[in-house]
Amino acid sequence: MTSTTSTPLPAVDRPQPSATRGERGARRRIRKDLLRSRIAAWSAVVVIGAFGLLPVYWLLVTALSTPESTFQFPPKLIPTDLTLSNFTALAENDQLIKYMINSLVVASITAVLSVVVATYMGYSFSKFRYRGRRSLMHLVLASQMFPQALLLVTLYTVFSSFGMLNTYSALVLSFTTFTMPLCVWMLKGIFDTIPDALLEAAAIDGASRWRTLHSIVAPLAAPGMIAAGLFAFVRGWNDFIFALTLADKEKQTLPPGLVSTYIGEFQTAWPQLMAASLVVSVPVIVAFMFLQRYLVGGMTAGSVKS
């Protein structure tokens, strides 16, 4: 009769109660740390958002307020007597409409001219190698270091000697002096990401350099060109000192026009000024809404070189 020896099973290690409590405590601490970090992050977002949106809210409140409630102290964060008379008065101001037309003309031409010139210069700096290329690149970059007031003195003298004061040409050319350098470097960074093999393939197929730039490179760099054009448009739309100095009342753009219309020697029409500021911001807001995806793509296209 055979006897079978049973092999004892290994004892299963059971977790000690103290270890379980330790793990639970660690998980609770991790959850609390995550909760604190989320609260801190959202608090920072709320504070920064309030800091950025409070001036816009106050501008809107002032535009909808009467002149009496505007100077009320202490001011009301939530006004009760709202009115649209400040906005309806804008339609009756023909001079303000003239300022807006001047801004649209000057800013649009500035954007187109800056993009066209910056496209050729950026492509030349990116894809061609010639003597003096690096010096020209540094010269374009160094032009951004001069104060605009210093450039204004020189430009005023030049435009005056050529009889170009109080013209659209003087405003467009002066705006281009401070919009074109950044456009050049923005487009150069985008052109750097386009592989040279693509250009060599186009040359093998018989395409000239002119045809390669306009038919192959320009469509690939379209988001960056739109972003550069939008930047130039906004700079031309918001400029104050050049438009105030180089143009008379007939050719002035919105920033100096609003100041001369609503800011006087003894008083300032704040409700009308705020209403006009909201209205003249609409074209820029609409442009950003429709061109947002091109703007983001253009700003980041040159950040990584393939």
C-alpha cells in the first residue's frame, strides 16, 4: 500500500493592515495635491482672464452709459441706466466714417505691400547664397531697434522734400517701414522649412525660379503669408503717431481721428469715445475670426525646421 505525501502549498502573503493604510493615505495625498494644483491653475486662469477682460467690460459699460453716470463716484460695476444713443450718434458723424475709410485703405495697402516685399526678401534670404546676404539680414533686423519717433523725423523730411505729405502714399510707406522687417523674418522662417529637394525637382522639370516661387513655394507658405499680412494690417490700423504727423484731417486714420473728435481742451466725451472704439474694433475682430487658423499655422510654421 503506497502512501502519498502531500506537498504543502505556499502560504499566500497577505497585506498587512498597516501597509494598506499607508497606500490609502498616499493615494489620498496624491488626490489632494492634484486638487490643489487644479484649484491653483483655475484661480490663475480666472485672475488673468479678469485682468484681461475687465478693461473690455468697462469699455462696453462706458459706451452704454450716459455722460452723467460716467462721472458718478463711486462708479457702478453694473450700471442701471443704459442707452444706445452713443452708438446711434456715430452714424451721424460723417468725419468718423471718413477716418474709417482711410484706415481701411491704408492698412489694406500696407498689408499687401509688406507681404509682397517680405515674400521676395524672405525667399532670397532663405534659398539663395550670395555675398552680403547675412549683412542684409542683420540690417533688416536692426531696423526694428530704432525708435519710431526717430524714423518719423527722417521720414517727415523725406516726404516733405518730395511733396508727399498729406497723402495715402506717405502713410503706406511709413507704416511699411515698421511692418516689413518682422514680416521678412517670419516668412524666412517658413521658407526654411520647405525642403530644397522640392525646388530641385521643380528645376529638373524645367520650372524657372520665378515659376517655382509663385506656383510651388507661395502656395505652401500661404498660411504664413496670411499671418504676416494680418500682422501688418493690425499695425497699420492701430498706428497713431505716424498718421497724426504725416497726414492732415482729410487723410488721417482712426486713432488720431478719434482723439481729435472726442478729446477736447476742456473735456472728453468718454461714452462716445468708447462707443466709437468698440465699432472700429469690429473689422479687426472679424479678420481674426476668419483667419484664425491661418494665423496659428503661420506663426508656428517656421518654429521647427525639417
